[in-house]
Amino acid sequence: MDELQLFRGDTVLLKGKRRKETVCLVLSDDTVPQDKIRMNRCVRNNLRVRLGDIVRFVKYYRILQLLLCLFCSSDEYDRNNIDGSQ
């Protein structure tokens, strides 16, 4: 994870077969070798891959931008409700 500059809680976009993609959170696991990743069955099914297949990943920032926009809009909504104007 150090070589890839990934940290716990980062979001990554995993790309599998047939242009299938899914977004996952990064967690560290000391029992897995450095050249492999561990993913559960649900993620493998979403990507249409099997054990031993190769997947690509991209560091993903779109989730953070979406969450920040949602928080901004909810703050504006709360301010409008406090003022009494709906």
C-alpha cells in the first residue's frame, strides 16, 4: 500500500472484465502478500472476475466531491428552515 500511496479509507475504482467497474474502500490486511488484493464474493461478482484474475484500479475522488456537495446543500436547507422560509 505504501508503494501505491493508498491509505486506509481511500476509495478506489476497480475495473474487471467486460468494462465492469465498482467502487471500494481500501483496508489493510497483513495476511495478504504485497502483490495481491483480497475482495469478497459480492465485489468479485460485480466485476465478473474469479479467483486469480487480474483487476485494475484507479484512485477515486468522485465520492468525496459528491459527499461534500450533499453536505453543502443540507446546510443551506437547514438555514432556510431556521429562518422560517421554506
